[in-house]
Amino acid sequence: MPMEKLIVDMDDVLCEKGFIRMINEFLGTNYEQEDAKSYYINDLIPKDRIKEWAKWYSNRNTYDYVNIVENAQEVMEKLNQKYELYIATAYVFRDAPEISGKTLNDKYNFLCENFPFIDPHKFIFISNKDLLEADIRIDDSPKKLMGKARLKLLFTAYHNKNLTETELKENNFIRVNNWKEIEKILLK
């Protein structure tokens, strides 16, 4: 019997807080992720400083600023034994798409270093995740969970905490707050 296909997002699911740390360093502020009013935490940057931000950002590696989400590596390694496991992550930098190649390289290197048990051929760099079919999806973006899957796990993040139980139910999302909850659901 073939393994079920599991697609896991990267940012704010496997690693977290890189962008907010970078923004605070760039602006000299003390923002928390919850201060962001949208999915795009970059919206905290004043519009008149976007070009300056993009140039500053292009000279740094976001993944030098992140934390790996607690228990992510341990649970992902177990999932890799039971599922056909893929990591699907967007890499196009909205504020300066021309520097996105560097972001892709940084993501790839981070995954190879921190999730070495996953074959790099199973890294998918894509913005429109609707194109991907899977049995199970884990993502922090409700929009990116809209593709086909029998089980859709919404990983709690600063930008999705306001979804109501009704909205979760209407979209067939199951909210998960951490990797131990994922382990209980997928590794029974």
C-alpha cells in the first residue's frame, strides 16, 4: 500500500520569528509578531522605506534569524518514516521579487542543514500551493490550505488566530497549536 502524501509548509510552521527579528533590527523597534495586521509581516515597514528595506534584506539571510519551532525536527523525522513527506514553501519576496533567488537558496540551505533526513528532491519551492495534491496538508496560511487534501491542519500563527470555530469547520481545517498536537493526530 502506498504511503499517504503529506505536504508541510516551512515558515511559521517549521521555523519562526525570522522576519520580525529582521524588521526590528532594520527599524530599531521592538515589534512582536502580533503587532502585524496582515499575513505579510513586512507591512510593518513604512511604505517610504520599502526600497531601503529590500536592499537591507537582500544582504542578510532570514534563516540566521529564525528559531526552529519546538519539536518540529523530532516529529518531522517520525513523519518521514510513515508518510511520503514534502516541504512546500513560497520564496518570492513580495517587496522585491528580483532578490527572490537568494531567498530560495537560503531556504534550501536551511532545510538541508536542519532537516537532513528529508530528501532535497522533496523540497517544493512554489507560491501557488493549490497546484499540489496531497492527502494531508499542514500550513499556517488558510489560503494555502485550500488545495485538495483529506486532512488540513492549520498551524496557529499570529495572522490566523482570529479564525472562528465556524470558519475552521466550513473549510475543514483542524487547528493545531504545536508539533506535539500534530504528532498525536498523525502518528497514532
